[in-house]
Amino acid sequence: MEKQNYNKTIWIALFGVVIAVLLVALGLFLAVVIPRQGSKTAEQIPSTALDSTQKISGEITPPTVKHANPTLVFTSKLSHQALSEKIFSDLKYCGWFDVLESGNAVYQISAQGKFADFTVTVSNNAGTSLYTFRVTDSREVDAAAHTAVDTVLNKIFGISGICRTKIVFSAATSSKNREIYMCDFDGSNIKQITKNNTLSVEPVWAPDGNSIIYNYYGTDSTNLVQYSLETALSRRLTQNGGISSGGALSPDGNNLVFILARNDQIDLYMRPTEGGSLKQLTNTKSAEASPRWSPDGTKLAFVSEAQNGRAVLFVIDPFARGEAVEISGLDGSERVMPSWSADNKLAYCAKVNGHYELRVAKLSADGTSGVMEAIGVAGNNTFIGEDPSWAPDSRHVTLTMDNAIYVIDTWLGAKRRLVSGNGKVGQSNWSPILNPSYDIYEVQKGATLSAIAMAYGVTVDDIKKANNLNSDVLQPGQRLIIPKK
């Protein structure tokens, strides 16, 4: 991390578009292509083919700190070897168990059956069955394994899971350009999302997990773009001219907050996601950055220099007329890059001895004060990095360190490298639990749209609309999105 004042970083990042425009000559245009009510026609961004890259590598490595999670042994009688291996991998890298190859363990987990129809049993160390459930997820091997292990986590720990999540991040593809990538929770299945040949940065998830929002540096402005993972199409959310950045959708998806530079000021604004009047939330001569919603959608945490020119964290009710309040009780001469967990904890980066370190604080109900929490069992773990982002389990965060993205276990102080690359990687953001609102069907020889629609209980028009089909002609091997009713 650069050892410089965050206020300089904010101004350089925001006005760096001037330099970027000189470097990047683009003929890229955006278009409103996600079918949503109230969308306006805009310039087209090329659709992205999800292809691999040699610049980025996912690495699944054991935690570097021995932890004290409950032990577990997995026994498989599945007829599908790849599924057995993926379930074992998910149990190992979900971060909630110490997985043993064999022997006595707190939990014994067994699976039997075949792909798309198998049974999982959770037993104690005496062999007494505690839970048994059936998995019929037929999308693909990884999805079936993720569903199985997240169900185990729900049964044992009462959490929604972690395996059915993905992480988006940006990576440098050249000295001038950055693109958006996505990977699974364990660093596998890396896919390139954008291919804009410009600066595509600061990706964040929409709360429904069906799309991402990111900053797109065009030839004369910086705007927020929403990319649909279902349709691989994009639309521009802002058309204000100048610089719009740091977008975040409210938990209900109805409101968009972002940073807008206008009238020689850099302030926080909000407007309805589908278009409408701008509401200015701050009005200072200081720079604001990094807005993040509270889990209940009633408050925003953000960075501001309004207090003596130092970058610190504030909280504001975006729906009231009150002033922003500095969050008290937090460590660090500067406090930046907030991430708000589902259980009301704030992960952020604190400036300590000239560098930024990960910090975690439990927030008060109104978000105006925090109580610092130790990271790791001993409480003396130091993680120098930036851009923390909570997993849905409110235990793990991603953090950019040493030009790689790591997963940090805030309870036990363990870390594992998620992705790294030849160029800079960072700006990670963890998805919610992903329960796709669609199935994927691979067209077989002789299949027709009417037969597929009947089998899935949808209409032909539903399938054609979801896949942008202009005719009923299908090709064997073609993959179709089948929307769920």
C-alpha cells in the first residue's frame, strides 16, 4: 500500500481520469441493454466473452495459522469422483472446519448417491446421526457441492453458508487498463467479466447477486455501469458528466449512492436506481469516498476529510435531513475503506505507523460508535492491506495484500491467498449467497424450445427473452438460461 495521506489518494484517484483519458483512446459506447423499466438509451459497452487469463491465477492453499475449528472427517460413497473431490475441497476451504484425512473427529460427514441426487449425513464422533438431507442440484458439479456444504454449515452453525458465493475484483491487463474478474469463494473458476480496454474498476455486487456495479472510465467522463451476470449485458447508471464513482445499491435495490464531482466539490449523492432526482447527502469542501450501506438499509458509512482534513469514517441517514456524524471509538489516525457486515461489524483500514492495517469494530445500533474487536485468537494479528470486504458469514473478509487478494479469518487470524497475478489485482468485493433465479440447460440433439419450456414449466417466450433469441432454431451444445418461476 502506498504510504501517503489518504486525502491525496482520493484526489489523485478522482482526477486521474484526466490522465486516463489522454492515454486511452476508445470507441466504446454504452447502451441500455438490461431490460428494466425506466432505463434510458445510452452508449454501448461491448459484451464480454468470459475467457481465462494467464495474468491471474487462483490458488487454494491451507491457512498459514493453525486454527481451532471443530475437526471433521469426510467419507464419500458417491459414484461421481469429481463431486466427491469438490465436496471435500469445499469443506476444507470454507474456513469453518479442520478437515482430517481420517481418524476420530468432532463431526463425521458422509455422502452417497449420484450427481444431482445424493444424500449427506452429519454424525457426531460417536457415530450418532445428527442431520440427513438430500441434494438434487443439477446445474453442475461445483454448484451441487457448494449447496451440500452450505447446508452442512447451516445445520451445524446456523449460518447461510459461504460456498455459494463469488468474489469480483479488478486486475491490471496493461499499464493503461484494468478489467473486472470474478472467482468462486475458494479462488477457483476465474472468469473475465469485462473487456473494455480502459479502466474498469471498483466492482461491487448488487444485493440480489444477479449483477455488479463498477466504474467505467470513458473518453470524457467516468460513469457507473451495471453488468448483468444473467444476460452478459450492461447499462449505464449515471449520465451526469464529469466523474461518478463509488457506486453502491441499497439492500432492497431501490436506491443508488455514489460519489459525484461537480461544482468543484466531491460529495455523496443518492437517487432511485431506475432513474429520478439526485439527492445531495453531503455538502463540504472536503472529498468523500467509499459509501457502504448498513445491512438494514437505513444508514451509510463513508470516508470524508471534513474533520480537520483527515480521512475518517462517518455515518449518515440518507433518508433524513440530519448531518453526518463521525464514527467514534475507532483505531487509526486515518480510517478508510469501510465494509459493513450482516451482524453490524465494520471492517476498515486504519493508518498505523505510516501504513494501513485491517481493523474490525462492533458498531452501536445507530452506527455512530464502535468497539474494537481483536483479530485472531491471540488478538495480535497484523494484516497490512486495503479494500476489505465481508463474506456473508460475517467472519471472513477479503483483503488486498502484497499484490494479491487474501481471505482473512477475523476470528482466528488465519489467512489464505485467493488470487494473484503478474499485474496489480485488488478492489475485491464479496457477493451475497447466490441462489440463481435460473437454470442452465445444454441443448441436446432434437430438442425444441417448446419441449424445453414444457419440461421446466416456463413459456417459450420466457426462454427467448432470457437468451435474446430471435428465432426458434437451436444448436446441440448451446447453453440456455431457463428462468425460474
